[in-house]
Amino acid sequence: MSTKEVVLPLIGVQLALLILFCVFGRYSTHEEDAAKYPMFQDVHVMIFIGFGFLMTFLKRYGFSSVGFTLLLGAFVVQWALLCQGFFRLDGDNKIEIGIESLYKADIAAASVMISLGAVLGRTSVLQLFIMGFIEIVVYSANSYLGATVLRVADAGGSIFVHAFGAYFGLAVSYVMNRKKEGNSETAVSLQESNYTSDLFAMIGTVFLWLYWPSFNAIELTGAEQSRAVVNTYLALAACTVTAFAASSLLTPERKFDMVHVQNSTLAGGVAAGAAANLVLLPVGAVVVGILAGFVSVYGYVRLSPTLERRLGVPDTCGVHNLHGMPGVFSGVLSVLMAAIATQNQYKLDLFDVYPARMPDFKIENSTAPRTAAQQAGFQALGLSVTLVIAIVTGLVTGFILKATTKAIPAKSEYDDATFWELCEASAPAGDTKAGMQYDNACFEVSTTDARLP
Amino acid sequence: MSTKEVVLPLIGVQLALLILFCVFGRYSTHEEDAAKYPMFQDVHVMIFIGFGFLMTFLKRYGFSSVGFTLLLGAFVVQWALLCQGFFRLDGDNKIEIGIESLYKADIAAASVMISLGAVLGRTSVLQLFIMGFIEIVVYSANSYLGATVLRVADAGGSIFVHAFGAYFGLAVSYVMNRKKEGNSETAVSLQESNYTSDLFAMIGTVFLWLYWPSFNAIELTGAEQSRAVVNTYLALAACTVTAFAASSLLTPERKFDMVHVQNSTLAGGVAAGAAANLVLLPVGAVVVGILAGFVSVYGYVRLSPTLERRLGVPDTCGVHNLHGMPGVFSGVLSVLMAAIATQNQYKLDLFDVYPARMPDFKIENSTAPRTAAQQAGFQALGLSVTLVIAIVTGLVTGFILKATTKAIPAKSEYDDATFWELCEASAPAGDTKAGMQYDNACFEVSTTDARLP
Amino acid sequence: MSTKEVVLPLIGVQLALLILFCVFGRYSTHEEDAAKYPMFQDVHVMIFIGFGFLMTFLKRYGFSSVGFTLLLGAFVVQWALLCQGFFRLDGDNKIEIGIESLYKADIAAASVMISLGAVLGRTSVLQLFIMGFIEIVVYSANSYLGATVLRVADAGGSIFVHAFGAYFGLAVSYVMNRKKEGNSETAVSLQESNYTSDLFAMIGTVFLWLYWPSFNAIELTGAEQSRAVVNTYLALAACTVTAFAASSLLTPERKFDMVHVQNSTLAGGVAAGAAANLVLLPVGAVVVGILAGFVSVYGYVRLSPTLERRLGVPDTCGVHNLHGMPGVFSGVLSVLMAAIATQNQYKLDLFDVYPARMPDFKIENSTAPRTAAQQAGFQALGLSVTLVIAIVTGLVTGFILKATTKAIPAKSEYDDATFWELCEASAPAGDTKAGMQYDNACFEVSTTDARLP
């Protein structure tokens, strides 16, 4: 198999982006965005180092994990700049691009990276590009609907990014998996990690863990931003302790499992997301972290096998456990918190957090501002709508991929050799014996050759 | 061996933290802390990526190194938020948590990570938790005594963090090592690094090296902060050149030794610490770096073997050479610098650096401010008290660990298999032959299996 | 071979730096530099993590790649602080050192790291030190000539850093390669990467990719800075998509090649450099990225073999394709952009971007400010002068290295064993068989020994 089929699409899509930037692109004049630059860089690291290396846990898919994260990310951030811009064109029908647009594009890319985690190893580059193209359109529309039309509060993107990306990706994964012959034994063995690949993955985990407060706080200022940082930090810390305990409790040999440490330690960041800027209080953040850590590990141990075997939804990185359930949990939490939010507790912040509750706010053909209960209802609506849209459009995307693209053969799944030149010099095509030597030469340091002068 | 014993303690401790946060936790209202956020994130990276990966140099202890750094760190930052908060409760007996508290908690965690480096590979998770629990209490009390009561100036924490953490950890290590049967050959062979593990460790080293100026400058503002950045940068650069020279000079084959490069290149940051904000002048910072680099490499080559064999103090990561001696050196430097500090040289900064020298400062039942000599005396007192407290409480902690917990067997030391599920599918317990295959499958890419369809 | 020869030079050079800092060093009083601190740290990561790990792609040269980056970087930043300072001594003949000087020193170090990439694996530490010593002198003089005397605009350093560093390094490489006996087979085999080393290299690539906007924007403020961030981000994204397409298009098996992904994805950052702060518009940045990505991959596939075989210029990391051609391309772009820059388009920024066009600007004994065409001419002059200076001084440096230092034997090239102690305990010198075992023990996890109690 080669990556030949993808050359023209890549060039075509980049030229199309060029034309769109030509027609619509303009520099932003909001120079005060510069204050967000350090947090933008933190988020930038999360998308490309965080997601990229987190997915290198597969022992023979490290090149693809980090490489496709870079490739797909480079495409979708450009496309997200445009798609998000179409929803807020300025007076001249131009899209203003500045530091704010860049971090919003990075956040949009996060949803695609999450979906990538669900289908990782079983998709061609062309399929990833089509998926990313559709997903960014739907993401932008759904975020606009939720945040701007419905005025749903989701500071850290747990609903619009994490839950959306996870269920979209799982729906794609479900459709692509249907009526497929059994997995080859090769692919099954390649779905494992090895010692080195697990350590590479920890680079991704730890950077995601460290910079998550920036992800949840980047859109905020003042006391809201400070609360988001504190809540996320505490939720992650409590989640980590709990995830280790749950890992030891729920695994057969009662030892820690790297999969849980790589992923479930992060669930607290997702779960804090939609409530990050709310007055959870430190204790609330700790509670959220504990629940998220336990739910996530439980998901890996008990739900993932069922999801794959019974429902036929493979989930390579377990995004359901890291982004899906914790995202929904965060959405539900945001409903509860909205229902009990009082002006007494939030002071003037209340109207920054929930603009639709502002006295002179005009929305939905009503002159009265929303009550706490109404805001809670809208939070629930936003979560529900997001889940429905994610699943439906994900299924449609899956069908489009099945109908229009060639699936990669089962024996080429989870294998970098499918897409990458691996020490080609010593591996003549079709020569199995030489193929083995080439493996040897590529995957290990060939000590004997190297030492003889 | 399993990690079963640790499940209940982990859950229990996290629930206890929850209750304490419920009773005492409150959001800080100091929004101006936001300016410290980028430096906070640098320090955050140092603790979890820096220390975590630096310790992955052990060839079979990478999961534990980076995993336990995350687990232990997640616990101790929460505990440090509380312990440090108890020393500055607000009017309502509440602890205010904001960005300042978070970076102070991270800095406290650094002391535990340093102690972890001394005992790495020979402790159970439960032992690490107990050690971290006690150490944070003592750290908080000692820092309060030194910085607030005695008004000792230690901007970069060389005394209160580095020297404290190192001698506390070495004292624990000493007690735990007593009356132990000889090391098994397995453990000895596992105390080595391999090529890949040494490269992973360099990720930790370089991030520590890069962000160290933030560590030394985070508590400062204005000219003091700028001096701390410049002094630390220069000390690290001079230290690095010197450490390479010393490494080649002092090793038998006259080649560079990775241990020195991973560790001694950082000694300049420790040594600059307590004097980081002082008017060392660029030349002074370079002198400090040169001395620290040489002392640290000398320690690795000459003192560490003696320390272990003669005194019975094992020191897995050589924290005595990276944090212990350079920390004491920095403390002594702070005595000398305090003795010669004049208002002429520091201008108004003098009273920011040494508040007890301010004309109207009331301290120790005296109406007169401290003289330079008196401040120098207090610096010496702070250093001495810290060393005594670290060693005594470290010894006590060691005895507590010996008395209350089960030591891990010598043959399970330095081995991730003791705590982690490693490719359990292919490794039935008790089947030695299968065990070897499982090793093979986990630690190398099993090329033959993977290629046959 | 040992590194004995380098001990005295290292100590001597560090003591010489000490004396120079003593005579000339002073703290800067420009505290407003603190606002640049986060971008400084981004650039800092690029130099030491970015370049350091990017070069670890060589399978047996990882210690040297990341270690020598640290060592050489630690030396040249000190030397650059002094050399750059000599061109702007203050009234007392002192050099002011503050955060601005530190990031300027880091940027200077980038030029040396680029040259290092050209000669990597074929030079001794002493040679690298001599090269770095000379290069920083020439770099400082050339940058002063170009930026201050000729008023050439090069915000991202494409001309003065990237093109300069690449052609200087290639010239050194050319001279050092002359009249050398054929490469040993060992060295040839060691010029390859393996699976793990390629993943380590991606750590460098991705951090360079992420922080490149900081590199191009750090010297700027306001709208210029914002444009530089947007232009660089878009150029890198477009470049990445194009580089993957070109990689698949131009490689024999039509697959992606890690070399291109590691390097050519970054060419957009170089190419945007000299025009980063200009009104390229988003579409212009995308065009620049597309061209850079294609040119860079084309260079790796078609030009590099020619360069080495026909012209005798080995280029270990392909710096000609990542820094050389894209740097020249950026310089040419800066000529064109200068020629069409109008005050209408730039508003008041025009005089920040091109100070020599300011109405009351006195330069070159003329009372009239430069026209757009004149500025374009000066851009072309700056580029040409830089290339001539880089090549001539690089050739001279090569001759100096050949004349004064001992070359490392061909069989010791690209091999960490030449400089580093590798598991010396188990490898008695001269015992080939033991040597093989030692390789085994160092480069793989020796599973059998480790499992038997």
C-alpha cells in the first residue's frame, strides 16, 4: 500500500484553502489578544505534543500517531479558522485572523484529535482528511448554535469539544467497523504497546496534564480565569490519585495499568471543563476529579471491552473513557451548577458566566432575562443537542467514508509500514526474508554491523 | 507483589483531602497573581516533566519514575496547599487558593521529588505516600520558620527546597538501608541505564535546565526578578561547560558520562538559588556556576561511592550531588552576600531582599533593624536549622517507614514489574518460560510475530 | 579516542568568559523586558529541546546530539552575550545583560546549531567549540552590519540566522570533507535512523513547529507582533500539508519519509521569517508555506545527494533544505515585499518595519529617507552580503579546523562511543566479544539477566 492516493487531495485542499484565505482573510486588529499568547502556546503544545505523543503508545504506529496529528492538525486549524470565521464575518464579509482566532482554531482541532483517537490505526490518510473536513464544519456550527444562539456556558469545552469529538469519532468508528472480516492476528498483536512506546506516550500525557488549566481558562479573564485554573488543577490532582487507586483495584493482578495512567489521570480536566469557571469551590473541584478518575478507569476496564465486542464500536485510545463520559459528566454538572447559581455567590461575574441572565439581555423574543432554572434547561439542551448532532453526523461521516474511500486492509492496520518508508534500502519489496532483516535493522540497533569496522 | 495494599490508603487520603478542602478551602481574590501564570507553568513542567523524566534513566523503572512522580506529585501538591495554608489562614480561618498558592505547592512538591530521587527504586508506593505526607508538613513548618520568622532570604529555595529535600531523603534512605540483606544481582543490574532510558532522562534534564530561571525568579518582581533570571541563566551556562570538562577529567576513560550531563549541568541552578536575586553581578553568577559544576561532578565520581559503601546511604539519583551540596553551597553564598550587602549597591531593593533591614522593621523584640552582619548570621542560622531539621525528621521518617510498612523484596527493587501490569496477556504467573517471552514481547518489538499475516 | 583533549580548552574558555564578564558585565535596567519572558522561554525551548532532539534521529548519536547541543549552546550563549554587547556598549564601556540580551544570545546560538546540523557526527568537541567561537563573532558583526548599519528588515532572522548559519556550516563541511579517505561502512550504517531515534527526533520537530511564531515575533510589539504570529502559524500549517504531499510524491515507494516530516514541515517558519511582520496577508503566508514545503522536500530528495556526491558537501541534517534555501527564499521575499510596501498599507507601522523610510531619518549621508525601491535594494544587499560573508568565513573556519585540530577517524564518526562512556563496566577495552555483549547490554534491555533472581 502507498500513500499515492493522498497526494492530489492534499495539494487540492491546500490550494482551496489558499483561495479561501485570499477571498476572506484579513488580519485582526485586536491587539489586546497578545495577553493570551502564553496560554495559546500551552494549548498549542497540548494539541500537537499532547495528543500526538499520547497516541504513540501503539508499538508500531508511533510515526503515524505523531505524524498524522501534525498533518491533520495543520489542515484542520486552517479550515477551522475559515469555518469559525464564517459565523462572525465582519462588515466587509472578511474573516479577521489574530491570536484569538488561532487558539480557537487549536481548540477546534482538539475535537478532531479526539475523534482520531477513536479510529486510530484503522483509517487511511484520505479518510482522516475527509473526517476532519466534515467534523470541523459540524463542530463550528454546533459551537455557534450552543454558545452564541443557545447561550450555553461551556468554558472548557467539555460539551462542544470533548463530548462532541468523542461521540462523533465513535460513530465514525462504528460505521467503518461494520461488515468487516475478522481482524488479522497481526493487527491484534500490533494493538499493544511496548515499554518504549508507553514511555513516549507519557510525554503526551504529562504535557496534557500540565497545560490543561490553560485549556479551560484561555477564553476567560479576571476572577473567572483564576477560578478555572484552580478548579482544573485540583480536579486533575484528585483525579490522578483516584485513577491510580482505581487502576490497582480493578485490574486482575492488582497492579497499575499504563493505559489508565496515560488517560484516566486526565479525565479530571475534561470533567472540570464546563464548570471550570463556576464557583465549584475547591472541594467541588476535588469531588469532580475523584468521580472522573474512577469513572474513567471503570470505563477502560469494564465498558470498553463491551463497547467493542457487543456494540461493535472499536475505540483505539479509549476516547469514550477519557473524553466521552467525562465530557457528558461535565455537561450534567454544568446543568446542576447553573440551576443553583445565584448573584449572591457570583457577584457581577454572574453575567459574564451566564450572559442570558443579565437584566437587560434580549434573547428568544423575550424581554425577561433567564432564571437559574431556565439557564439550567438551556445547559441540558446544549448537551443533548450536541450529543445528537455528534452521533448523527458521525454516522453520516462514517457512511461517506465507507462509500467513497478504500479501506486499508486488516493486515495493514496499526502498522506504520503502511504509510511510511521504513529503512527501504534494505527491504526489497516482496522478499520476506529481507523484510525481516529490515525490521531488525529499523526497530533495533543492529549492534553487530555497527561494531565491525 | 501487587499494589493492592495501596488502594485503601490512596482512597482514604484523597477523601481526607476532600474534607479538608471542604472545611478550609476558598478561592483567592488576588487576581494580580495572573501575571505569574507563565512562570507557574514553567515550574509545573519542571516538577512533572523535569523530575519525572530525569528519573527514567533506570532501564526498567521508567513507568515508576514518571508515573510515581505524577501520582506522588498529585497528592503532595494538594497536601501542600493545605499545610502551607495553615500558616497563613485568613480572618475566617480559611485558606485562600489562587495561582500563588498553586506555584508554592509545586515548589513544595519539588522537595519531595528530590527526596524521591534518593530512595528511588527501593520504596513501595505506600512508603512514598507516607514520606511525602510527613515531608510536606516539615517542609511547610521549616519554610515558615525560615522565611517568615527568621526572615532568611532564599529566593530560589536552595536552602528550604533543595538542601532540605536532599538531606531529608538521604536520611530516609540511610535508615531504610540498615540491616538489609545484600542486594540481589538482579537489582544491581537494574540500577543501570540503557541507551534509550538515558535519552528519555535527557528530556527531563533539558526542561529543568531551560525553566530553572523561572523557578528562581517566580516569587520576585521588577529588578529582583530580572537579576534572578540573568544570574540563573549564566550560572547554568557556566556550570554546563564546567560539568562536561569535569566529567571528561574525572572519569576513568576520559569520556563524558551521561550521569554527569543529566545532573551536574543543573547544579548551577541550585547553587544560584539562594543568591539568585542578589547583586552577584554577571561575573559572580559565572563563578557560582563553575564551582557548582565541578563540585557536582566530583561528588558523583568520588563521594557517591563512599557515601553508599562506607556510610550506607544509597542515593539512586545522586541527589546529594545535584541538590545537597549545591544547596548548601548556595546557602553559604547567601551568608557571604548578606554580609556585604549595602544600600548603596541595592538601592531600595535592599529592603525587598532583606525586609528585616528596613529602618522601621520590628522584629525579635528589637526596635533596631538588622545590620548586614546580623542578616548574615540569620542566613547561617536558617541554613543550619534547615539541615538539622531535615536530617532529624528524615531519620524519624525512615524509622516510621521501617516500623509500619513492608519493605519491597530486594529482588523486586528497581523493577517496574513490581508495580505495573506489563503485557499480562502473554505472561501467565509462575511460568518462567512464558515470562521470558512476555519480556521479549514487552520490551522489544516482536518483529517476527508482527510480520506474519 | 577520548575527550581528554577538550578538558583544558573547556576550562580555559570558561575562565576567559569569566574574566570578560568581570570586566564588561552589568545588569540591564530595562525592566520592561519582562513582558518578553514567555516568548524568551519558547525560544529557549527551541534551541535546546528543538535543535537538540531534532538531531537525535541518528541511531547511535543521540547522546552527542542532545548533549553537544547543551554544551555548545551553553558556551555560545555566553560568548554571544559578550560579542553582541561589544556592538552596543553603554557610556561606561559596559555590556548590559537583561532578558533582551538573553533572547538575542539564544537567537545567535540558533545559527551555530544550524551549522552544527551540517557537520554533525564528523567533528570533535574541540572543533565544534572553535567553530562556535568564530561563528558567533562573524554572526554578531554581520547582524550588526545588516540590521544596524544597512537597516535591513529581517524580523525572524531568515537572512541573518538561518541562511547565515546554513551556508557557514556547509562551507565548513565542504572544507573538512576534502581529501578524506572513503567513509567506512560502519559510519555509513550509522548515518541511519531507527524507529526509536526517529520518534525522539519528532520531539524536537514538534516543539520547533509549535514555538516558531515566538521566534519570529519576539523582537516585535503591537500589530507587527500579531502579524508575525499569524503569518508564521499559517505558513507552518500550509507548509506541513504540502511537505507531506511532496514527500509522498517524490519518494520512490510513494510513502511518507520521516526525514521530510522532521524537517520540511518547519521550512514554512524559516521562509516566513524575514517577512513575518510584513503585510503578507493570510493568503501570502499560505503561499509562502506551500512553496517552502515543496522546495524543502525537493531539496532532500533531489539536491542533497548531488550536493554530497558531486560537490563534496556532506550535510548530515540537510540544513540546506531546512535553513539554507528557505532562508534565501525568505530573503528574496523580503526584497519583493519591501519594493511594494506603501504607507497606505502599513499606516504608522511602516516606520517601525523600515526605520530608514522615516521622513526625518538620517542615513548614508543623505537627508532624504529611503524610497520603497531603495529599501528593496538594501534588502537584496543584506542578503547578498550575508551569503558572501557566511561562505567565506565558513571556508576559512574549515581551513582553520583542518590546520589546527585532529580529525576524528572515519570509523568513529556518527558514534556516541567516540565521546561517551557507554556501560563501561561490562566492556573491557579491546575485547571485541565483550564489546558486543556490552552493546547488547547498553542498547537493549537484557531481559534474561534481569528476570533470573
